[in-house]
Amino acid sequence: MPGDPTPPVALSIAGSDSGGGAGAQADLKSFAAHRVHGTTALTAVTAQNTAEVRGVFPLPAPFVRLQIEAVLDDLAVRSVKTGMLATPDIVRIVADLAASGRLPHLVVDPVLVSSSGQALMDGDGVAVYLERLLPCAEVATPNLREAAALTNQRVEDLMTVEAMADAAEALRRLGTTYVVVKGGHLTEAADDVVAGPEGITVLAATRVPTGNDHGTGCSLSAAIAARLALGDDVLSAVRAAKAFVARGLTGSAGWRLGAGHGPIDHFGWSVRS
Ligand code: PXL
């Protein structure tokens, strides 16, 4: 409609999922669902579908920087999320830009491995996240496996809210303002634990029974970035993003897109009016 306000802009630095369920594709849908204009800097192209990852082709780190700078030099980016960064060199490049203050409201989803078990980060990625990128993040959103890898623990030892809170606090000491440890994938409940300047907040949730859960982590961190671009404070953004993903999971539970793990319903298509 003429006269509608210009939407805010968010940037996703992430990999492409050819199946359309995760990665940059999930991020763009999550931004759009929030009426936020999405921009992207692709870090890698993956050949995958709902059932398997067949190949990962990382892009050269300087070309990732070129994409990020092309976006930042022209559009008024209000928030940034990172997903799969693919190589330690790309993590370093993103960390350098963040350290120089160019990535506002930075949400880091420290993607290390796909839910199907495929490695999505090469080499010493964990060390570079810990030393360089997480200290610059406003929000980090590790799942239980990533929280275990980043705090050098066994995932079996992270299955209680108390252990998740300790891991979140340990990661916060690196300099990240808010750490959200996501229980969804492995625990019976789908409780998330947030550590922030005001202490620990537990976001309780019931698990949505569905196999269509591909890209939930990508969608959550993108929805947090979208809410930050719209002006939310971090805790409100995380709560709203969690509700958004839960609605998406409920909406797509009956979908049959491919033989494996399908996407969530980002746009509320399954909601009857
Ligand atoms: O969900 C993690 C993830 C992120 N980015 C890309 C992916 C995946 C998982 O498969 O493919 C491109």
C-alpha cells in the first residue's frame, strides 16, 4: 500500500540449502514472515534434500566478505545472524567485521554439524568461534550438541536445566551478552535456557511431535534477528522467536515434502482462518 513504512533490513550470513528447509532459505522466509527485508551473504552451497546432505561447497572467505560489505555499504542493516560459516577462515572474516563494529545486533548460531550428522564446519572452527566470534555476539544460540562441543563436555552431561544453565553461563563469560542453550533436539521437553545480564531464564515448552523439523535452529536465530531489527529487547525477541518456531512446527506437522525431514510452516499456511 502506498505510504507503508519501509521495512527494516536484516542480514543472514549462512549456507544455501538446496532443499529449501534450512540455511539462508529458512532465514529469508523467517525474515519475510516478520515483514523484515532479508539480505544474504552465502558462505557455502550445499547439495541436499530433506533426507541427506550430498555435498558441501564452501565459498572463498574473501568473497564472503565482498558480499557482506556490498550489503552493508548500501542497505541500513539493523541486525545480523550467522548460520553455517563452513570454514575457520570465514569465521575469522565475520569476527573481524564484528570486532570493527560493522555487524549490529549480532546473533550467532554456531552451526557445527547438521542434524543428520554431516559436519558443517571444517578444522579448528570451534576454537575460532570461542576466541574470535562469540566474544562479539549479542546473542548465541547453540543447541545441546554445539553447547557440549563449545564447553568441551559430553552431550549426555548437558541434559538437565541446571547443566544447560551452567554451560550458558560459561559461554557468556567469553563476552556474548545472551546465550540461549536450546533443549529441543535431544531432551524430552523443548525447554531452552537463556543466560543474560539479568541471570537465568528458562523458556519452558512442550515438544511438538513432528518429523518436519529441518531448519528449526536457522529459523529461530533468524526470527530473533528479525525481532531485534524491529526493535525488540533480546529476551522479548527470543520468546517471540521460540513461539514463531513452535507455530511453524505445529503448522507443518502433517506436510509431506520429501522423504526425510521437511521444513516448518513459516507463513502460517496451515492455520485455518
Ligand atoms: O541446521 C543447520 C544448517 C545450517 N545451514 C545449512 C544447513 C544446515 C543443516 O542441514 O544445511 C545450509
